[in-house]
Amino acid sequence: MPALSLEQVLLHAESLTESGRSQAAVAWLQQHRKKFAMDPRLNAMLGTLLGFQGDLSGAIICLDMARRGGLTSDMVIANLAVCLHRAGKSDQAEKLLRDALPSAADPFRLFVDLVTVLRESGRVFDAAAESVAFWRASPADPRRVDRVSMEMQSAGDIDATVAALREMLDHPAAALHARATLVFQLLYSDKVTPAQLLQEHTRAADALQRRVPPLPGPFTNDPSPDRRLRIGYCSQDFRNRSAGHFIEGIVASHDPALFEVCCYHNTITEDALTARMRGSVALWRDISKLDDYVAARQIRADGVDVWIDLTGWTGMGRIGICAAIAAPVQATYMGYACTTGFSSINARFVDALTDPPGIADACASERLLRLDPCFLGYTPPHHLPPVASGPASADPSRPITFGSFNTYQKLSDTCIDHWSAVLRDMPDSRMLIKNTHLQHRQPREKLLAAFERRGVASSRLDLRGETPSVDAHLATYAQIDIALDSYPYQGTTTTIEALMMGVPVLSIAGHAHHARVGVSLLHAINEPHWSVTTVEAFVAQARDLASDRARLSDLRHTLRQRVLQSPLCDVKSVTCQLESHYRALWREWCAARG
């Protein structure tokens, strides 16, 4: 048999790989490597395959030989850096990528690998700073614009995120994306007022409205005021996520004689909750691959009468559909804790505690319609772990453990001021703080330093990252006695989960919807005194609860049932109120048609 050429060897290896026989391709290349040991192309192909199969040491040797042999393509550098990083040699991976970036054919690819190495090494703040510097070098590149937003949000440093987004507003190619991201991020900031939030949201809405103008032509919906209405709900969370537990019951509770329900899902990800919801509605559409304008045309074609946006300006939100005016009546509900800024959205559903009449109305672009006593209708997960005794009630000699499982972005300077005041008042107490960001080194260090500056030793803090499952997450509530809410952006699902696990929650009310959700939730379970308006009252409530261990033990065993029997879980009442508002809004539209 004649000797094979290098080209024949490589072509056969490619054929084996493309047919799914990567192990055979590796064996084939290794068989011929002795003859072509110094060829960079063979080493690059073999190294890449070994990396995919988990042989990192072999992959690194081959890929490095390819690089030293003169094959310095972006792909070789990227694959070598990934293998070095996975092998625990992140410093080498970082240096390799930094050295290669200036001459890269596609710098963006190597940059993504660089920030990934930094982020996965716990250096999320460094990754965010690199993304801003990389964007500045080519501010019109939409990939770089998106990456700034992603890395800044992954870092969770709100002040730095807001500063970077404001800088991007000065660049036309980045301005729209920056505004859309900025308004959501401002909800985490303790440095903006409700009036400023309205102003920023109005600017963002105006900018998006210029990009997505209203669809042409009149509506063809039958303007009969009392006919059966078609309601369209839009979200990416028709699944086992926080928002899913607030909308599932409402969708299933609508009166089918008066309302036909349609769901427009903005993701391909589905689960058991998705299946239940899909089975309870008249129409289900996946709009995740449709742009706002195309989606709006589809919604009009479907004959939707009342469009309910459940996501607002959140990362995967489809607020642009409202800009296109997809339905005669448009409203926003539940999934976004602020005004949208759109005059084309007729209403936003709140309650009298989250949005006190008069004051809140002046800071909203929509008409505020109130669902009292609580604007939410919660359907608990089908499986909840049993409530366990808290640390202090299980062992009276143990110090009180406060806790918070709110996201890192919600831990503003003011929030840490509040929590530190409680911990200083009870010097023997501890605090457990858990969220995804705390698995990274830099956020942990920043948070510990923030408490240290406020007189709380790091030895009193237990910082934890993400747990492997929902059950493990909920079981962690057994390790805290009292939960402390975040500020200004308060918890919703986090607060309800704590209550369902028998943990009382203390909250300080602010002046806007996102800073007052705790007021509504705690009133709904008949514990209004757990929501206060001053730091002094916050500390006093924490001290009173902490000193009454019998009360804490009783709450452990009674809170879940109280939540289930409260207005918070009265989904039918909330749905009936929504239906009344839908009908009233529809009749207004019909009357305006003459």
C-alpha cells in the first residue's frame, strides 16, 4: 500500500470527525503522527480533538507544537487557551490571549475567551473592565456593545455598570442598546428618584419608538364591547422560574366563556410548567426568533384584543412589540418593577401599597390600575421541601443568624448600611448571604470589605454561591432565623420563598414600586409591622424578633400555611380583578372608535 500524504491523512481525519467518529480520528492521527510529528496542521487537529475528549495535557502539547510550528490562527490560540484554562493554568491562558489579540484576524473571538478566563477565575470586575476597554477601541461594533452589557451585568457592580452605559449613550451605534439596558439597571441603584426613573424610561421608550414605529393600518378587531376577548400574554418565563409561578395560575383561572387566552413565549426553553400552561390556553406561539415588528404583525393577525407584556425592559424583554402597537389595548404587569415610559401602553397593574395613589401616578407613563390588597397571585411549586427548624430555635445557645438570598446587584451601599446597623446592634449575631455572584472572588472580597468598613467583621459573615438545585436552595433557609430584604430593589420571589420556608422577612420601604413590593407582600400575610420606613425601626424589629425565640419557632411552623391562605395566593381574586380591568379598557377602546 503506497504511503499516504499529509493531505490524505488530514482529509480522512476530517471525514471521521464529521461522521461523529472523533475517537477513531484521534487514533488515526496518532497512528500517522510519527511521520508528520512536526506538522502544525496535524498537531492542531489532533490537539483540538484531544481537548474535546478531555485529554487536556495531550491537547496542550499538540496545540502548543502547532503554534510554535508557525500556525498561529485564532482557532489554534483560542483552543490552546481554553485547554490551559481548563487545566488550571489560567494565568498562562490569559497571557497567551493578551499576546495574540493585537494581531488576531478576529479580535472579538479571542477577547470573548479572555473575558471568559477572567470571569471563570473569579475576576468578574476585571472581565467587565476589559469589555469596556475593548468596546472603546471600536464603539460601533454591535458585538462589543452586547458584550459590555453582558459582562457588566455579570459583574454586578451597579455603579460601574451605570457609568459604562452612560458613556455608551454618546455613541450612536451603542445608544439604543445602552438606554434599554440602563433603565433596568437603574432599578438597582440607590442614587435615583422615581421622577428620574420616569425621565430615563421615557427617553428609552422614545428612542425605541423611533426604531420600531407603530404598524400601519387600522385594527380589524370587532369593536363589540361585551364579546369574548382574546388576551395575549408575553414572557420568556412560562417555565419553572420566578415569574412562572405568578402567571401560571392566572392563565389557568380565566373564565373561558369570556376570555380566550394566548401565550407568546420568548424562549425555546421549556419544562413541566411550560407543558401545563400550554395545555390550558387556546393558542401558544414561540416568538423567540421573530423580531419585534414581525412578532407584532403576527399578534395582529391572531386577533389579540388585549396585549399583556410581562417582561418590560428586562434582558429578554419584548417591550418593542408594544412600540409597534400589536393590539388595541396594551398593558404591562408583574414582570417589570417600574414604569415603561411608553405612552402606547395603556395601563400597568399594581396595588395601593406598591404604588400609593397620587404620588405613584405622577411618576408613571401608564395609567396605574390597582389590584388590591396585593397585585400578585402566587402559585407555589408543586414540590416544596418540608420546613426545618431554624438554627436559633433548634439550639437556644446559638446566636441569631440573619440571611439574604437576593441577587448581588440588589446589595446597594444603602442596603449594606441597613444590614450592618442590625449586625452592629446585635454583636453576637451572624449573617448568611447567598447568590450566584458570590461564587466569584472579586464580588466576595468587595462585599466583605464593605461590611468591614461599617464595623462588621468578615468572620461574622457566611458568603455562599449558587446551590446545585432548587431543593438545595430552599433547604438553605434552615440555616437562617430572620431574612433581611434588599434595598432599594426589594425581593419578590425571594421574600415569598423565605416566608414559605418559615422564615420571617424584615423590609424597609422606599418610594417607588420596586422599593415597596415588600410592603405589599408583608401586608398580604398580615405582618405589616415587618415593613418599616426607617433604619431605626428596622433595627428595632430585628432586635424584637431575635429576642423572642419562641415566636421564631412558632413562625417556622405556621408561616407557610398563612401564606397559602393569604391574599398573596388568592389567584382567582387577582384574575377576576384583571378581567374586570381588561373589560373596562376594552370598552374604552370600543367607545373611542365611535
